[in-house]
Amino acid sequence: MAHNTAVSVPDKIGRYRVLRRIGSGAFATVWLGADDDLDASVAIKVLADNWSYHPDLRERFEQEARIMRRADSSLLVRVLDVGELPDGRPYLVMPYAAGGTLADRLTSGPMPVREALLVAADIAGAVAVLHEAGVLHRDLKPSNVLFQPTPGRDRVLVADLGLAKALANASGFTIAAGTPGYMPPEQTTPGGGLDIRADVYAIGATMYHMLTGHPPEQARPVASRSGRAARSAPRPSQVRPGILPAVDDVVRRALHPEPRQRWASAEAMIEELHRVIALMERDTSRGRVVQWLGRVVGVGVALTAVLATTGSSPTSPARSGWVRVQDAFGVLSIAVPPSWAGQLKDAGWNPSAVRLPAGHAPGLVVAPDLAVWSDPATAVPGVFVGASKALLASGPAPALPGHTSCVQQPDRTVDVGGNLARVRRWTSCGASVSFSEVVLAVPQRSYGVYVQIKQVGDADLTDEILAGLRMSSSLAPQAGRIGFAYS
């Protein structure tokens, strides 16, 4: 049945003000909405009119909301609200993921290998949560992977559970459903019998797409003497030379036409992805250590020269023995506890992460493990610091992260180098995790600074970390580049 693509824009859906359409498919339309009560952007998914009276599709739509409620995870899109339009069509409300989809990002070609592995691990993490809840996704693909902008690294969210089914009924699927190129051979045949390894295949296909720029050819079983599928999965390195054999092996095993030859579970695949990522980082760090050791003699002098230009007078000095890190532009530096200084990303940030005008500005993030530090569910501390001219008091107000699973504390102000910083703190985020969101206007520098501090434990180091913040006199790149140095 054809569906009508000429959809008029409603003024409101439930209590949500509709801004524009952000997506549509055969069965539903997704609108960008504004929750004026909570000052938040939302995505509203509405069942298409021509399918609203089909009991099976309506049940599938409503089941998606129930699954998203049950399988709660920071890696899955959450349901905030459900309702029904006056004409009887159901809708569900989700947080708006402003970073777009993985499919959007892949239009420009393959991703960096390490980033592809990190995204694949996040997708597998979301799938593992679904499997633990007794649910098979059945339609993993780049357009169903969303990004929520956060300082440091955008958060991955798996969405669209419209084809998800209970694993208890997986052996009895009577309709072949999914997306060619991302579904395994057994999913193309009604009654083929599915288990969690069907989703493992889809993760591998999505990973192949991230690495090569296109999905793999649809795998088909090939009869061998034993009667089992014998066709080998493609190697990404055949399309993109230079990919490590270990990366090839992860993809090929996930894409094996024979389910028994794939990774046994999403958790097993995550474990291997993390092993390969660590292997790549060890190889890279060998060169970095040599560079940093070569700079050790000059670090104290160079850092002193940068700090002398700030003119800031912090309320108290940073703790002795803390590690000072600096961004690649030489604009910002911050002192953190030694245990936090495991990994550094110093190439800057995009202020659109807090709904400011998009662009590239000086920034850094430091944490023991950058792949997971921003996830409230992980007990990994860290600090993000970013500069932007839009953060001046006269500019637009940034949209600070809400941390909806935490408890918001009263706002307060802190003097940082003669300028007042607004501190919003969130506690009880799980595993003794807390977040401090800080905005600081520095008129004498013609820019402002945004700081996000994630802490683990009862002690609050927010004021001490802010006391160790240093800023150069302008956003222009400075000479020299410093890695780690001890304060």
C-alpha cells in the first residue's frame, strides 16, 4: 500500500508544540517538537494515518513504546511520553538527538577506524541491553543509530524498535522483515529461526559500512559438502587498505552466514572490540610517549609563559601533584587529579553540543577512559573544558545537559579569576556519580568557557578544579603544544 508523503504540519501534538518534520517512513512520521514546560526539544513519532486502523501495525507501534520503557539504557532512545491524537493515531515522545544519524555521517564516506570501533561497541552495548530484556531488535542499520551531542564525544543511541520482537518467539517468525544488506541470511526467509546472533550480524554489517563507506553485499548461504553455509564474509581491508587484520577478523566473524560461526553474543563482540581498540591505542601511544618525554625539560617554562598571559587570579591554587593538561590551541588548561589523566583529547569542540552556534573552538577533555566517561552509568571521572565567543553573558544561553536520571542541586556561583561562574550540580546519578555543569563569561578575554566535571565518590572537587582553570588572552592559536605536565 502506498503512503502519502504530503503531510501537513500540525500546530501541536498533545502538549508539545510542533516545529518541523524531521523524518518519515512507510509507517510513521517523526516531528521535532518543543516541550515548553520543561524547555526541551523532543522527537514525536506518529503512526501514519493510512496504517492507523491496521490492528497488527498499531500493536507493533505500541509494543515499541513498551519495549523502550522496559529496556532502559543510556545507549537506547527513551520514551518520555505516549498519547493519542484526536483522530485515534498513537504517538510516542522521545528526547531529540540533535547529532543526527549514523547514516547522515556516512554520506561523506568511511569513518576513522578507531571511531568506527567505538561506535560499534556502543551499538553492541545497546543490543546487549535489549537481549538481556528478552528482545531482538531485527532492524539495526545506520539510520537507526542516533547521536546526542556531548562534550568530548557524542553519545550513541540505538532507536527504532518497530520490528523488535520477544526472543521467546524468535523461532516462530512467519514474516521476513528487516533491511537488505544488514540482515543475516536466516532473516530473509519466513520461519528461518532467529536468535541473538541475527543482531550480531547486523552490528557487523553496520561496522563494515562505517569502515568502507557502504554496506556489505547481502550474504546468502552456500551449500558445502557438510550442507552448511560456506561463503566467507568480506574483509574491510580489501576495500580500504591499511585496516588491521584484527579489525578484519571482528567484522568477518560477525558477518558469517552460519550463525554458529558468529560471535555468540553482543557481549562477546564488545569484549573483542575493546581488546582491538586497546591494541590500536597501545601502538599509537608508543609514539606519543616519546614526544612527551622529549618535551619534559621545556614543559615548565612553556607552561609558565602561557599562564603569565592570563591575568587570572584563582581563589586557591590547584593541589600539588595534580596533572595539568592543555588544549592544542594553547588557549585553555586545567589541572586534574593524576588518576583522571589517562587519556586526552585536545583538538577542540563544537559549541552546538550545548545549542550554541556551530563551529570549531578550543577545547579539551581528559579522563581515564574517554570512550565511556560521559556515560552516567560508568564510574569514570573526567573534565571537559571548551571556549566560545557565544558564551559571553550577552550571547545566547547555552542548553546545559539535563542529567534526567540524577538529582539537581541548587545553582550557585563561584569566583574564578575575578569572574563569576554559574555552577549547576547533579548528584545521585548512580555508582556515586555526580556532574557539575559550569558556565563562565570572561569579558576581558572576549569569550566564555563551559566546563563539565564528572566525579565519582562523595568528595566535591568542583571549586578546586575551577581554581586550576587557566585561559589565554585570545582564541587565536598559541605557539607550542603541551601534553601532560605536573602542577
